[in-house]
Amino acid sequence: MEMEKLRILGEASQHDLCNYVSLNKENFTSPKLPGIYHARTQSGCQVPLFKVLMSNHCTSDCNYCINHCHNRFNRVEFSPQELISLFLHYYQNHYAEGLFLSSGMPGNADVAMENMVEVARKLRLEYEYQGYIHLKVIPGASYDMIKRAMSLADRVSVNLESATVTGFQELTSTKDYHNDVLRRMKWIGRLKRRHPEMAPSGQSTQLIVGANNETDHDVLKRAQWLHKHLNINLSYLSPFEPLKDTPLEGHAQPEEKRSPRLYQAQFLLNSYGFSLDEITLDEEGFLILDEDPKMLWAQSHPDLFPVEVNEASLKELMRVPGIGKKSAQRIIENRRRGVKFTEMDELKKIGVVVKRAEPFLQLNHARQTTLSF
């Protein structure tokens, strides 16, 4: 019975992202190890997480979600002890290195949160588990319950789902955008500032791309706001997927390149010092999908190139296509040690994608090639 619950609730959890690369869906339906999700760390390592819902009972009517309240199917839930036993089995056998726990909302947000918090509490205090725990905060949860979750989890998150109020209203009528979601995210930010030791990995959120009429400008504006006001450096962008037996099962999927391009633009805004008006959008507010936004910006500013590698500032280097944040920092560090770059191969060795960067660079004031777009 527990394995049948795990099959149902593991598969149902797959749409909560904690990763911005493609999802390994086969793991959620694996007959041997259902519920294993390979998250990627900032260093590029993959970490297997035990990822599951506590319950698929839900009173919300989210049009994109298989668990929406009008759907008639097998509703199941774990008790805290059942879930703890399953997780410890995975952990002790080295199938999973951490826990990502979410839940449907069976009427009262704090009822769902109480069960998840109890799992984390027992793992920490009774089983002395010190590994990674990510708890999903249910929209509408109380301040005290969120504080309890943050005292136990490494990371917490609330799914924002939409970039705008109107976009959110297109997806659900049972949740309030500002009160149930944004207010809870602000509480998390406030608690984190007051108690830095809580949720040491911070908070994250997820937006669904392509389920409503929001533009890429809307999405990027919200992602920039989340970075500025809530210190969320990366909002996970989940491409909408029409699911059978949901009100949006006939809705079109977004173009395949849309989410990856939005991630690239989000990195430019939150990590590379770009402003929103520097991101190239079409007349309707959508990204140009045939080229990455950094390249488009550089091509539209030929007066700023080529950049002299041996003299340029960190900001100037980071705006060159093919030079990332780390490779720009390595160039500066090498220059501080007296290194003078004379060949493109020297840049390649420290991580520069020379094929993309070369038209925009000079070495010792010798232009490498012409800018021909």
C-alpha cells in the first residue's frame, strides 16, 4: 500500500521544480525507485532528492494541476511516520541524499503544513538527520507555521506560478495572489533577515510559462522584482504542460526555446547587471527565440565593441557574449597577478567560449576579426 501511495504521490510531485535543467520524469514512474529527482547544484553536481507530495487532497481549483478539486481520482496521503520510514529507507540505502516535500491543500493550509513540519521535526530531532530538507510552503499558511518550517528546513519555497495578478486569476479562483502567495513570500524574507540561520539556503519560487496570456516582459519584470525585494536570484520557470483531466488539457504548450531564453535573460538581469530595457523584446513583449539575449544586446551595440581583454572592467567583460561571470572574474584575477593575454587559446583555457566571444574582443588592441552581423 505504501508503494502504491508513493507511485501516485511521487508522480504528482514532478511539476514542482528545484532545478532549471530538464526534468528526469522517468524516475517518478520508475517501478524500482519512484520519487527520485536529480537536482543540479550551482557547481553543476547532480544530487538525488526524494521528492514527493504528503497528500494529493486539495480544495484549490488550479486549472493546470492534476490535483485540482474538481478532478475525480484516487486521493491518498501519507502519515508523517509513513513518509519518514520511506525517506529513511531511501537515504540509508544511498538512493537519495535529501528530501523535497510538498502537499496538496486539504481545506486548511496549516493542516497540510503541520504534517510536513512534523516530518521535518522528527527527522531532525528524533532520527538526527542533518541532511538537506526543502519544504514547500502552502499558500495561506500562517506566520507561525512558516517560522516553524524555516527553523527545520534548509530551503523553503512558495509557488508564485504567475507574474501578474491577472495571470494568476486566469489559473485559479480559490487563491489570492497578494494575500495567499506574495504576503507569505514577504514573511519568509522578513524572517530570513531577522534570523539568518533559518532556512540557510533561502527561499525559491516557481512561475509557469505559457499557461496564461503573460508576456516575457511580465515574467522578467516579476523575476527582477523578486531578486530585488526578496533576494531570490533564480526564479524557476516551468514550461506549461497540458495535463489530461485538467481544465487546460487542450491549451497549447509554449515554444520549446521560451523557458531557456527566459532563464538566460533572468541571469542577465540578476547576475550580469543588465536592466530590463536592455533585453531585446519584440513589439508584443516576447523574447527573440532564435538567439540568446546577450548576443542580441551585443549585436545592437557595435559602438561598445571590441573590448580590450587586458584593460576592460569586470562589468565590460561580463557583457561580452561567450564570457560568463566566472570566466570574467578569472580574467581579472589573472591580470592582477601580472598575466597579459596574447592568444585566444589562453582565454579558452579559463572558460571563455572563444567562438562566440572572439568578434567582440581585442588583444593588445589588435582586433581579432570584424563585427559582421
